[in-house]
Amino acid sequence: MEKDLFEYIVKPLVDDPSAVSVNVVEGDASLVLELSVGPGDIGKVIGKHGRVAKALRALLQAASAKAGKRAVLEILD
């Protein structure tokens, strides 16, 4: 569910939506989402002073609280 949510949110933010990929690494009590975008779009996902990234992480925490797991968003280069 979180993977689809993040693809839906991030694709309109970037110039090349086809380069967006979300990889989910699931552990016992945690969930790691690895977000990778095109080389020119990394700044758009991070935002000024990290505001967009912070908002994405807040959404992830809210979505994963329902499952009772701790979730982490990693933005890959």
C-alpha cells in the first residue's frame, strides 16, 4: 500500500515520472521505502530546506501506523 501511495504522490512532482521507482524492504518491526528518481529530479523530491522530504516522511509514518510498523523513507541518488 505504501509503495502505491508514494508512486502516486511523487510522480507529479518530477519531470520524468517513468524514472520513479519505489523499493520496499520489509523487516520484522520496520519497513524501509527506497525512493529513487531521475538525476535532475532529486532536488524536487527533497524540496527547499528538505520540506517536501519531511512531508513525505510524515505521510509514511501516518500510513504505516495503521500496520503497527516503524517506517523509514530513504531517498537514493
